[in-house]
Amino acid sequence: MPYFDLWRNEMSIEPNKEKMNELIEAIRSGARPIDEKMVDDFCACVPNYEIAIKVVSQGGICLGKHKVGDEWVVKGRGDGWRSPHICLFALTSMWPAINMLMYGGSFPWEEDSDTSLVACPDARNPVVFEVRRTKVA
């Protein structure tokens, strides 16, 4: 299964709001520069989720050549994009759901708080993606 990564380093599982607030205050006050170490420290304060994307329905002719059953994984804290053959229009429409789920949020209209269904913006050739999060230990 192809995958791509969003972050650079492994992080803790539970959010550490106290440490996060300390880092934010250090940035605001100028006491600490925003450098790679600061980013690593900040990232260590938030939960680590993996997001699975799967095509669950496809109608018409998808110019991205996506078909039912295609899957990708967004791994928290990786080091870049790795073979993410995915239509950028579809990815753009999924991005809000990926971010919401990656950071522990959920959509109240979804039956499963760990999942969101997102449609491709091409109304004549609709592709529906299931975006699902799982917590990484």
C-alpha cells in the first residue's frame, strides 16, 4: 500500500497541553527561536494518529485512475511524501478531514467519530473516499 508522511519524528501519544502552552509562550516572548528542535518539541506534545484513505465508490471515468479498493496511508511524523499517486483535486478536498482526524477532532454528522466520507469535487465522475484514523502506539 503506498503511503506518505506528514511529520518528521516519532511523538508521544497523549497531548501535553501544559508543555505546548509553554512552547507557545516561549515563541511569543522571543525567548526561544523557531528551529527544528522547537518543532520537534512542539510535535511531541500532540497525539500521533495514522490516517487511512480508501476509495469506497467510483462513478464515471476518474481522470486520476482511482478505483474502488485503492488505499493510501498518511503517517504522522514522517519525512515527506512517498509515492502518493493520488489526484491533487481529491487530496485537496480530503485535506480538512485529514487534518481534523489527525489532530483528534471529529465530525458530528459521521456515525463513527474516527471516520469521514469525502467526495471528489468532480461531480460528473464522483469518487468517494473514506478517511479513517487509528491511534499509533
